[in-house]
Amino acid sequence: MCLGIGILRFSYTALLPSTREAFGWTAQFASILGSANLLGYLIGAFWAMKLPQSRTMAVYIQLAAFAGMLSLLSCAFSEFAAQWYIVWRVISGISGGLIMILAPSIVAQCSELKDRFKINFIGFSGIGIGVLLATLFLPYLDQISIQSAWLILTAFALIISLCLSHFLKTLKPLLCAQPIQHTNKVTLNLMYFSLIFVYGCSAFAYVPHSLFWIDYLTQVLKLDLFWMNLNWILYGLGSALGAFSAYCLAQKLGNIQTLKLLYSIYVVAIFSAVFSHNAIFTFLSSFLTGLLNPAVVFLTSYTILQLYGTAYKKLWSIATLSFAAIQLIGGLSFSALQHLGVNYHQQFSIAAMVLLAGTLQLFWISKRKVQHAAQ
């Protein structure tokens, strides 16, 4: 998770302004690269859904890790044609999509039921750790070249990939020993579709922050390197605490209640970016959106695992596929809105309204479920 989501996906956002300046990329081309990564994530999620639930998953995780590492290396050099960067950003997305589904599926298959909540929390904490790693050297971007920054990330990815290969060796025998589980006769209730809907809304609503946040801070708010780095470091710190916060709250409130609370705060976090006249709102938006993305991803994943057990891989694949598809649509939509002259404040407002709609339907469906149970 640290590699597949934290580094392969979010490092591009962190380094985008400096890379644009160093490589002479236009804003339009940078946006195309962001959409290419989202397209790759969609392909990777669909591919992972079709893979058998066997030791093949471990092999694909290893291949995805090394391919992702090479995609980071490809961004370190400026002499190549535009197609070179587009292809490698797609590969980076594919790697992230594969890891996002296959890694927690292996955990679910190889761990005992009583340990799954804690192990899932540890695994999804990797998203925040990866984002934090991508922010560690941002304060020094004025002292090192952008090529060095990409090479540092490549070194991180190589180390993680080698460790991953070593750790997976202990899991492969367990995967071989697992019986083939048939999941065709799963009965899905309204709660699953409610979770998918709000999860998809969060994918759409997160696009302005995931693709354009640093660009907004530098190009619109005109923040200097220090304040831009501070915002991104707050984002990284929030990401590192995200899964842990969801884990602690879920132990006290339960999964669904915690999800309702997290999504409600998420709406506020996105909308607070509109109040850019005061730096505290920008800091709040950076920290909370960083925290809430891994928090809702982790808890949505575990809730599906808890509700549907052996059907987890298939259903989590559908959730991730929906997330990836809606995020791609969101990326294209917000890029089009920018082209039409819709400013960032209006985009943040649209994103918050979409997530508010998803959150309200989760409140409604969960309330209906409680009323039905009482009857």
C-alpha cells in the first residue's frame, strides 16, 4: 500500500509544480498525465478483479511493484517525447490498481478472522506512510534538482519492492494451501450499494485535491515554497494518521457510524478550501483531506470484508473499479471545467456538494436498516 498508492499515485501530485517548471510542461499536458494515471488505475483494478484467488496474486504484486518503480525512474529524465511519460503514468496507475486489490485480498485469505481488523489497519496505514515519504524532501526542492527528487522516490520504491518480494515468500505456501472458494451465490443488500455509492462520490469529490491541490496553492494562492511545503507536509501527516484514526473510532462507534462521521467531516474538509482568505482553512483542508482519504478507504474495505467474508476480493474489486472509473470521469470533468473557466473555488464547492449527496444517502440507508432490524 505504501508503494502502490502512497508513492506511485501521490508522488506525482507532490512533484507536479517543480516538474512542470523543470521539464517545460504545459498545464494541459500535466492534466493529461494525471488522467493517464487514473486510466491506468482503472485498468489495474479491472485486471485484478479477473485474477484467480491463488498464489498468482503474489506474483502480480511483485511484477506491479517493480513496474511501478520503473515508472518513477522514467519521470526523472526530460529528454523524451510526450508519449513516453503518458505510457509510464498509465503503467504506474495499473501497478497501483493491482496492488490496491490484491494486497488486502492476500491478507484476508492468509489471516485469521480475529486478526483481520488489526492487520487491515496496518496494511492501509501504508497509504499514509507512502504519502509522507513523498513529502519528506519537498522542503529541499530548492536545493536539489527535480531529477534527484524522482531518483530518491525510485530508490524508495526499489527498497520497498525488494522487501515485498522477501515477505511474499512466506505467504505463497499459505496461498497454495487455501481451498478454492466459490463466491457466486453472494446475496448483496442495500448497504453494499450504499457503500459503493458514497465511496464513488468520495472518488469524484477528491479529484480537485488529488490532482490540482499543489497547483492551486502555487498558481492561484501564490504561496512560496515554504508555505506550499507546509500544506503538503500537513497533508502527508494527515495521511499517516488516517487509517489509525478510523481504526480507533470504529472500535468505539462501529464501522457504519464511523463511516458516517468520517464522510461528514470529509465534506467540511473539501469545502473549507473555498475560504482561502485565511491560511488556517487551507491548512485544515490539507490535513483533513490527507487524513480522510486513507481512513474511508480502509474502513470501506474492512466493512465489505466483515459483511461478505469469502466474497471480499470480488466485491472489493467492484468497489475499487467503481472508485477508479468515477475518479477518471471526475478528472476529465474537472479538467473540462477548468478549460471552461470554472475557478478552483467553484470546483471545490461542486466536489463538496457531490460528497454531501453521497453522505446523506448513507445516513438514510443506514437509518432504514436500523428501523427494519427493529421491526
